[in-house]
Amino acid sequence: MRIAKTPPATPIAFVKAILAGYGKYGIDPAPALERAQIPPSAIDDASARVTAAQFEALSWIAMQELDDEALGWFSRKLPWGAYGLLCRASVASATLELALRRWARHHRILIDDVTLTLDVGEASASLSITENRDLGPFREFALVTLLRYALGYACWAIDEKIPLLEAAFPFAAPPHADVYRKLFSPTLRFEAQRASITFDARYLARTLQRDEAALQKMLKRALPLTVLPYRREKDLKARVQQVLRMPNANLPAADDLAEGFNISTRTLHRQLSREGASLRALRRKEQVERAQTALLRTDQPIKRVAYAAGFHNEKAFSRAFKQWTGETPGQYRERRSGRKRD
């Protein structure tokens, strides 16, 4: 498994919580740590951090090896695929409120060690966790992860980041409390009565933007929703340009780009529009820039340059090229390189 290199931010305490699950089931965690590229020496360093990719890899491996998506937190296992069932039970809901209520209700069917409750007020709503038994050494990580599951799913379902008004936890602030601000909110409250997240109640009326097909794709990479804050398509224009500039033979279509960013095609176009851009214009700009490079660095006929840049015919290419540069391809090549027109 190839692990991307990103700045480490996940506290080693969360890694140790997963290792406690290995201990509960009497399984050696060393091979899993090696596959996730987490050095054993980091385990005894209380200040150590791992990257989101390393933590995602370890979580994924552990859930399958232990056959427990709860990683030992509860009095019985949650077999592989359990949280996928929660997603499926909620994705057909008309609104986010209904989805979260279904999530909480079906979670109780899966396990009764904890109870999730959605409380709705006039201006704010809270999703809280009641502990029905002592979670022991798993407590912190279990409560954090359960809230991240629900929050990550909610943001994904409406395709919008839900800013929290507050996140509360029923224990003292840990040494790694800084990560809570990244995972939840700058406004934190520790030693609260229950673990909870609070947000603007207006989000509950949002309609769900996902379907079964989108759910299938998300479940293949669901863990990033729990270990990273939901990233809406902020600065999407720059990200699209970065992909388009990759040295591929063909420019990716809208559906391929959207799938790569884990968003819908409709959202891709909508967010680009908000940033004052369009995929059509970005693709055309990249096509023209590829053509400019080919015109200057090769002796290919203009017709071949046109096809290589992604145009269907030379006439369309010449028209688009002149709109962008003020010159025909032949004029551009002659002026910049001294070659005569084709």
C-alpha cells in the first residue's frame, strides 16, 4: 500500500486506541503497523503524530483483520460493512434531518452500548452520544470517531461542509486537543455531560445530493470522511487546472474529474461557476496551451497539432486558437519561431 506524504497531524493516542483493539482480540498488530508505514518507535512517543493517510491505512487494515468496524469499542463486534448499512439506510432520505434520525435509530439496532440522539431547537441542532456502558480505554477514540462518522456522512450527503457551532466531550482536554479543532470546531468544550456536536439547524432542511451510485463510490474511500474535515470544493478551479495540466494524452471529462474529487458532476460545474470559471473554458485554455507548445517545439502539421490538443478538426482549432491568442496557429508559429505557415 502506497502512503501519500502529508504533514503528520493525527495523534499517536488514536493509533494506540486501534492497537488496543488488537490487544482485545489477541492479534499481533506489528504487520498492520508495517503495512501502514508507522514505525514501532512512534508508539511510545506521546508527542508523535502520523499522517491522515497512514491512519486511514491502519484503520482500514484493522477493521478487516479484526472483522470489527468498531475496533473493539463495544461489547460485541460490528462486522465489516456495518457502517455501510447505516449509510444505505439513510441515503434515500429526503432531508438531512431525516437522514440523521435514521442514522441514530439504525445505530441503536446495531449496538446498544451507546445511543445517538438528534435534538433540534429553534436555531441550532445537536447530535449527542449517551454512553450506556463504560467504554474503558476506548472511550475517547470511540466518541470522537462516532461523531466524525456522523458529521462526515452528513457533509457528504448534502455535499456541503457543515460548520459546527460547538463540539463537546465528557472528558478533560487531552494533550492533543489541537487536533479536535481541525476535526470539529475551534469552539470546544471539555468535561461536558455528553459528547456532542452542535450546528445551525437550517442545515437539517437541506436535501440530500447523493444516490446509491455515489454511495458505492464513497464507501470505497469512506475513511477519509472520518480522519479529515470534509473538504468542499474550495479553490476547485486551481485543483481542476492542476489535473488538466498533467501530461495525459486526453483531457479528462467532467464525470471523471468529479469522480476523482469525490463530488457530483453537477456540483463540479456549480462550484466552478461560483469561482468565476467553467470547465469548458479551462479545458479550452489547456488545449490552446498544449497547441502553443507543440507549434513551437515540433514540426508537426497544424492539423496534427489540432487533433493532439483535443480538437475534432482543424477549422475549430484555428477558430479557438485565434480567439485566445489573436492569431491563427500558422501566424503564431511563424512569428514565434520564424517558420513559415503550413
